[in-house]
Amino acid sequence: MNNLSLYEITNAFPALMENEEITEEDKMKIEEELTMLLQQKSQNIIGYIRNIDLTINSMKEEEKRIADGRKSLENKLEQFKNYVKECMERNDITKIETGLGTLSIAKSPMSVEITNEDEVPSEFKQEVITVKIDKNKIKNNFKETGEIPVGVNIITTNTNLRIK
């Protein structure tokens, strides 16, 4: 009986209660054994879930560490490129050819800098409207009034597993 899966253990309870061939005393003994198996299985499940959670958190921390390292290298590279560009410009050098490649200074494409948004004529402005639905406000309104707005479903049947 120790090799039963969680599914088999939980399905054994209703089957046990429906079985009229087993005495009440035997049912109690089997129910105690099934309960013990369920507790052991649940302990293993909690351990497994916690282990996976720890692994996920470790991976997230490692991803952050790697991303921070990448950003640091990108910043160093950009600073180094600017340094090389400034050195070349200071010495009026526009091109350096080497066996590995060529360094050259090229004119950047045209760009626009806004110095004062209020002074920019309206013909160059674009109005952007965003609408965000406040689900918490809908939930609180439903709790207070029991009313469900049009275009909304209130879902109360979802469940989740909590491990403490």
C-alpha cells in the first residue's frame, strides 16, 4: 500500500466508504493507514514544491546577476567607444584601417531634441489616450454592492494551493 500515488490514495477514501463488504472496524484501520499515507505523500509533495521554488528563485537571482553583468559590460563598451571616438576627433582622424577591421567616424542621422514641450506648435503634437481598467475597483464595488458591471465576469471558483 506504500507505493500508492496521491491520486490512488485520494480516490481510495470514497471507495472505502462505499464498500459495504468491509466492517466498520476494518474501514477505520484502512482509513487511518490511508490518512498516514496521505500525510507522508503530502510531506513529499511540500518538499518537492519547495525544492522547485528554491531552484526557480536561484535561477532568477542568477539571471539578474548575469543581466547586471551584461549591462555593466555594455556600459563599459559604450564608454570605451566614446573614448576612442573623442581621441580620433581631437586628432582630426576620421579613419584607421587595421588587419582586424576599420575604425571610422561617420556622421549620425539627423535627430530632434525637444527643449520645451509647451512651445512646440500643436501641429507637431500627437495626443495619446490610454485606458486602464481597474480590476481592484470592480472587485471592491462587487463586494460592496453585489453589482457586476457589463462586460465583466466575477470568478469565485478558482482555487490555489498554499504551502506554509
